[in-house]
Amino acid sequence: MRRSAFLAMLLCFMAAASTADQVTLKNGDRLTGMIVKSDAKTLLIKTEFAGDVNVQWDAISAIVSSQPLHLSLKDGQTIVGGVTTTDRKFDVTTKETGPVSASKDAVVAVRNDAEQKTYDDQLERLRHPHLTDFWSGVLDTGLSLTRGNSESLTYTLAGKAARVTDRDKITVYSTAIYANSATAGVTNTTAHAIRGGIRGDLNVRERLFVFGFTDFEYDAFQHLDLRNVVGGGLGYHVIKTANTTFDVFGGGSFDQEYFSPNPPTVPTSLTRKSGEIVVGEELSTKMSNRTTLSERFTLYPNISNTGSYRFQFDTTAATKLKGWLSWQVTYSDRYLSDPLPGLKKNDLLLSTGIRLTFGKGTF
């Protein structure tokens, strides 16, 4: 009875071993389990008792797979089948063409069926992304508060979200500032402005892209109820690396401005509509492992009212405190050459505060 039980256990162990992948190390040790995936440096094998084990390829003398593996080669081909290794070569028994060999140096990745499906799904998602895919962004906040003989409050809030693929980029952005002060029990609002917009970029060549945008702006102290700008044009990626992008762009836009009455110089509401030229540049760079800098300058010469123009300049430096938390400093300048009578041409904003990040984009 005991002998029969022992033989049954031995047969079960042998059957399990025969259906498992084996990795033999140069020191003579052997790992048995399921090969999951590998890159150029390490191989991951899932074992029954040791769990997931990452093994350096330099420490491996041979592997034998009981399951089909997918070998991705440098030339873009993929070989599928049972795998054994000999003399720094992968010998693959394929269903379609029989035995095929590939040198170790020619193999860039090894995946089992499950990992290959995950990889293929990710590739398909990259080729045909949904509108809800690949969004990342930041939320910047700043707060200044005083209490005592005088009371004041200044609050800034800015958000930016982007969906970036190899083919296109969609950016949504907004900035708001509110400030008030109180003296002798009298409270006055000293700043109230909201800016935002949407921009889309489409790469038509490796360096060349087309873009379109619409911007919205409200500023209580310019008596600006709404500025709506619709435009587009062509751009060029002057620098496009993993750490730095620098673009220049140009085109045209249509500007609509709606002002509320500003007695006595502007007794009734005023509407101005004009065509504009758009020229500008945008820089985003990673200055260190923790600090990033972004800036954009856009100039709008007015072609309906020659001699008038406006420009926008925004720059932000952010230093990472944690993976999702940074400290940011932002400077913005809005210039209008022909404001309403009695109003200044420049509106400046300097704020600092925390930045919250979501997704994997860089800002």
C-alpha cells in the first residue's frame, strides 16, 4: 500500500516536472516553473515555491520550455514554439516551419502566450487609441492669506491635461485668479480673471505638425466679459528628445472681444472683432531628475486694426517632492496694446504653490 502511494506521488511529480519549463544556471542550480517573459538582461520565471524569480541572462546556461514561447527578434520577426538553448542559440520548434534557430544576440524579448497577448493589446491600443486613453495632467494651486489690521486673500488655480500619442496631441488648459482685501470693514475684490482653452496638434511628418485651438478669457478689471479666439496653423519640432521639446509655430486666428460698459469713457457695451496673425514658440525641458521647466510665448499682430497687437507669455518651473506632488512657481503676462480707455496694457501674475500630477505625462 505504501509502495503504491509512493509510486503514485513519484509519477505525479514526474508528470508535473515534464510539463514545466526548466532554467539551468551556470552554477548547476535548476529552476522549474513557468517562463513568463524576458528582456535583453533578465528572464522572469514563476516557480511554485519561490514565486517570481528574475534571473540574469549571464547566469543562465540553458533553458527548456514545455510551453510555446514568443521570441521577438531585432529585425521585427516573431518566432513561436517550444524552445531549447544550445551554444548561445535559441532552437525553436515551430508548427508552421519546423525547427528554427536564432542567436541569443538577435533576440530582444521572450514572452509566453499570456504576456504576448498583453503586449499585442498594448500595441493595438497605441495604434488605435480611444479618446479617453493616455491622458495625464497637473493641477497647480497657490494661496496667500493675511489677517489683522488688514485682511487679504489671493487664490490661484491652474490645470492642464494632455493626451499625447505618436500621431497627435490634445491639450486642455485653464487658469483662474481671485483676490480681495478688506480694510476698516470694507471688502474690495482686487482681481478676478479666468482663462482657458483647447488645442489640438496633428503630426503630418516627423517634424512638421498642424494645429488648431480655441481660447476663452474673462477679466473683470479689464471689463472683459469674454474674449474668444479661434485659430490654427503650422508648427515645426525644432527639438524633440525624451527630455526636451522646442516647437515654433505660426498661423492665423479670429478674435472676438466683448466688453461691458466702463463709464464715463465707455458708456455702453463694446464688441471688437478682428483677424490676427499667430506666431510663437513653446519649450518643455527636464532640467534635472526633479525639476522641469515649461514656457510658451504667443504674439498676435492685428491685421484688421494695423498697429495693434497682443501677446501671451506663460512659464512654470516645478520641482518634484514626491511622485505625484511638486512645488511650482508660475509667471504669466497678458499684454493688450489697445485696452479700454483708462485701463493698463499689462496684466501680470506671479504665483507659487503645490502641484498635483496624474498620469505619466511631463509638464
